Amino acid sequence: MDSYLIQVNGHGDHAPMLDVHLKNTGSTISPGKVKGRKPRWAVRASEMSKKTFNPVRAIVDSMKVEPNPKKAMISLSLGDPTVFGNLPTNDEVTRAVKEVLDSGQYNGYAPSVGYQSCREAVAAYYNCPEAPLKAQDVILTSGCSQAIELALAVLANPGQNILVPRPGFSLYKTLALSMGIEVKLYNLLPEKAWEIDLEHLESLVDEKTACLIVNNPSNPCGSLFSKSHLQEILAVASRQCVPILADEIYGDMVFADCKYEPIATLSTNVPILSCGGLAKRWLVPGWRMGWILIHDRRDIFGNEIRDGLVRLSQRILGPCTVVQGALERILNRTPPEFYHNTLSILKSNADLCYAALSAIPGLQPVRPAAAMYLMVGIEMEHFPEFENDVEFTERLISEQSVICLPATCFEYPNFFRVVITVPEEMILEACSRIQEFCEMHYQGAEGAQDLECDK
């Protein structure tokens, strides 16, 4: 019999020794050999990774085109308000983070759903009689993108479907497909300032529909739903007993003379998970601070959805603790004139861009009312040398060094999206180049017909 000494934890100079006797049977097990398995390398990407697909990246990365070297690049494609430095966040916001960092009190792990005091701050900021909130109704997340991911993951199972706007933010589809969730696209109507085609929306609902995504204000449309239209959307959700995932990251980022209505303030019975964050209104997308607000007036979600969100949040340990520590001050001490100034710049840019593009034959911009975007329709019959919006925007880059996203990225061909956060002089220069481009390639009805015949 072989004898082995195994040391176990102890105290003092001498740790206790455990004397273990193992019977030697004479047989040996060779290291590395497992019965019935022949070792071989077989490392493969997961099914989830294979299902993950970002249509924006796929389309943009496939656009093998070089800008015109004679013209400086103007990018109207990136939805990041910080790129050009003309829209800095407020000094109060940065000061709050600096003081928290200097305090050294927020360097450790926080609860996965966020610090209680920070959840209380968010609840107090958004609480109103029409949609009351408490700290337990708030889940803090790593940006609004993670808020959307957690909301989708708690509401839908593989094999179910979700209803997603077209045109719409590409992340919804990217996340859903990676989770094995089917995406059904409902139409927005450009002739009605991108209101939802309610009849089409309701026709898509079936027994496997897990939730309806409502993005208001909209990316990519820059649209804002009226109170009456939101009530119509809620009526559909109520009739069909479908919960709503509300992407409201651009909430309150609306132009003068327009009013933003959080959809939860109008709901009496439809349960809603509202996703938001600091990224856009406070102009700090890189700080990765978002949240889910749970609105459940009739206790339809109950504890199950709340508990599910807590469990899902435990997969990572929540958003940046330093930003959490500054959150109450950011929400409550940012001066109102900061919001006003930001919106004034965005509205001025939107008006300039809309007026300039409206005057160009072959283009049909849709006037925005909120957010940071403007969608422009292309009358493709007047640009017969281009097959679609992707070719149109490719040639715009190669000839004029102006980058816009083709709306095929948002499931809506023959439009392109313009980002309006760039400095005014760049907006004007970009619009001038777009006009030059369109005048070069525009064909009237007769010219377009002759070109078709030549083909």
C-alpha cells in the first residue's frame, strides 16, 4: 500500500498533516488518455457567434471605394456626437466624474444592477405620476445597447419573434439573430413623418411574438411620434397582449416646438421596458452608462421578469462604477441651458440640411423633429446608372468624399441617412457637394428612359 502525505490549511508554524493511504492496485492511468476519445484539435466558432451579424458593418466593409483625394473627407455617417469636438459635454458633467475619481470611493465592484443610490437617482429623475418609478424599477447597464440586450434576453426565447421597425436601428436584428430569435419588420411611413403602419404592424403578430420594439425618437429617421400615435401603438399592443421594449435613448433630444412623450406615461395596462442612458442627451457615448426602467402598472411582468433581469445582469458586473458615482450629480446639476444649446445646434443643422437637400432634383429628404439624423429618399429612376442606394453612396464617396450611410443598412433601400452633429460649415459643404454630385448624374424622365433603352 502506498502512503501519501497531503498538507491541509492550518495555523501557526506547523500546518497539520493529513495522512492518506491509497491502495496500489497495480494498474496505471496514462495522463492525457480518456477512454473512447482520440485527442485532436477541433476548435470552432460557436453557433451564437456565427449567427451574429451587423448589417451596417457588413455593407460598409464591403464598399471597396476610395474617396476623392482632391477633396477633404466629410463623414456624415457616424452616430457619435463627439467626433468633431463641436458638441462637448457640460463642464458640470466632467467635474462630477473627476471628483468621484479623486475620492477613490468607487474603485471596487458594484452590485450587478448598480448601486442602490444610483438607481434611486435615476428613478427620481424619471418618476412622474403617470409612470411612477422606484429604485427597484431601475437596472443600470453598460450603455443603452446592453439595456436593449438584457431586455430582449428576458422577454424572448429562441424560436420566438420580435417586431422591429423598418427602417430601424440595426442592433435589434443583430442581437435577436444571435439569440435565435426571429425578426419581423414592420413598416414606417415616410409620407407620414415615419409614423408606424399600424395595420401592417398588427398583421405580423402571432402566438410566438415576444415583444414589440418602439424606437422614439428614431434612429435613423430623426422622427418623433405624437401623443395620439403613441396611444394608437399602445392600443395594438394591448389588443394583442404584447409587451413593449421602448428604445428611448434620444428621449428629450427633441427640437423646439415639439414635445417628447415617454410611452410609459400613456400606458395604463401594457407593460414596458424602457431603455435609455447618458450617451446622447449628455453627449458621452463612450462612458457606457445606460438603464432599463421597468413600467408594470398591472403587475403583468410580476417578479419573473424582474428576477430574470437581475440574473441576466449578473453575467457581468454592471456599468462603470466611477460614472455611477457621478450619476446623481449629472442628472440633477447639468444646467438646462446645456440641453437647450445642444438642441439649438442640432435643429439649425437639420433645417440647413433639409432646405439644401430639398432643393436638389432627385432627392426627397424627410424633415426630422428630433435626435441626430435625417433620412433622404433617392428617386432612383432619375439616377439610372446606379442600381441602388449602396452604389449611389459609394460613388458619392469616390467623387465627392462625402460619406453617408445607405439606408439598406436599416432595411430600407433607396434612402440614405445623414448625421447632423457635424459643424455647420461642414454641413453646408457636404450639401453643396451632394448637389454637385446629383446634378452630374441626374437624368430627367426622357434621359432616364433613353439610358434604359441603351442597356
